[in-house]
Amino acid sequence: MCLIIFAFKHHRDYPLIIAANRDEFYDRPTAPAAFWHDHPDILGGRDLKEGGTWLGLHRTGRLAAITNYRDPRRQKPGAPSRGKLVGSFLTGGTDPASYLDAVRPQAARYNGFTLLLGTTDALSCYSNISGDERFIEPGIHGLSNHLIDTPWPKVQRGKKRLEQILSTGPSPEAILDMLEDRDPPPDDLLPDTGIGLEWERALSPLFVASTFYGTCSSTALLIHRNGTVLFVERDHRPGPGKGRDVRHEFTFGHGTGP
């Protein structure tokens, strides 16, 4: 995942609303969002190369998401897949604090990441770059390929646009349209993450598009205060499925599987 804009305890009817874009190489094999056959109470997309996920939730109300931290100087060849950190939390039964206690001793093995996890009652965020755990306060927050609420232009723009959507009534359609924003910021506002100006420009919009890498999917997740969940994922990868929406609706604590 490369962009997560979310409203936590900010809207009177929805304690959590998430707008997220996953940027990846187009040819990396990926399964669309679905309830997992080996863990039928977990909903999320799946990385078919490593088996992890970038955003998922459990019928009990547990949820997690992860973004990469962009810094080519810190890259570790052969590091384990960061997506497995999301899957392990969702398949396990430990509370977020206990899970992070188990992650910290091995966190340096991974390339840079920021992990968001918890429930609609309490969310926390941990980065293996800063080493800090942060408890999320009510409000609108943004996370891209750096630390939580780092004021990158795409984060600031996404937070502002989500605020506008919330003021007029949230819908998955409005959120997915927002996530297709391709307008780049001016060069003087771009971060310098060590990848060169051309790539900083290419990765600066909410929606990323290049010949071989870009936004592969967008997700709108709305969780109502009564426990109902609306999860809509839009496929952007080149091919016959491009533009197709996958939609899941369920209530926390009810049933198993679709």
C-alpha cells in the first residue's frame, strides 16, 4: 500500500472510513479482495507471490494495513515480505499492543514500513524506521511512503478531499473517484526521497501511472457505528478486469465467509 487516507472517529455515523491506493508493479500476481479460503473470516486482497496482504479486516472487527517507507538507501535485498505482518495480525488472536511487542524484535529484518492496526474503538500505528508506536487520535489522517501524517502533497490533498466528501455525505463512489486524482503538485513541494526528480513527479499524485508501475487497486472502506461494513475495491491493472469493482457488505460478528 502506498496511500492511506482515513477518518477515525471523525464522522458521527462512521467511526472509520478508509481511502487507500495500492501502488505496485503491474505484473505482480494479485488476487482481488475476497474472503480467504484458508481463513474465511478475513476479507482482503492477497499478494499471490508472498501470501500477505496490504489491507484486510476480520469479522471480529480487527483490521490492519501497511505502507512501505520509501528510501532506496535503506533497502535490504532478501528482506521478508511486509504484507505478512498484516496477515499475521489478522489470523492471530493477540491484541495490537501484544502483537507489536512481538514484531519489534524482528522489525529491523524488514524493509521500511508503517503498520496501522486495531479496531474502530482504538487504532495504533508503528513504524520500524522511527521505532515509535502512535495511538491514533480522532480526526482525518494520512499515510504514504513515510511516517503517519507527514505533510507530503498527496497526503495533504487526500486529507482535504476526504474532508470535503465527509461534509456532503460519504459514499464509496465519491471515495474511489477521489483516489483517481492524477494531478501532480509543483516541483518545489515534492519530497526528496533519493529516487530522483522524474520519479518523485511520477509518484506524487494520489493516483500513480507509468508504463510498468502504478496504482493497481483502490479501496473504499466504510464502517458504520452499527457494525456494518462496506468494502469496495476497484481494479486498475491493465487487462480485461480494469475498472471493475469488487463489493463486499457484511456485519462484524455475523457469520463466516461471504
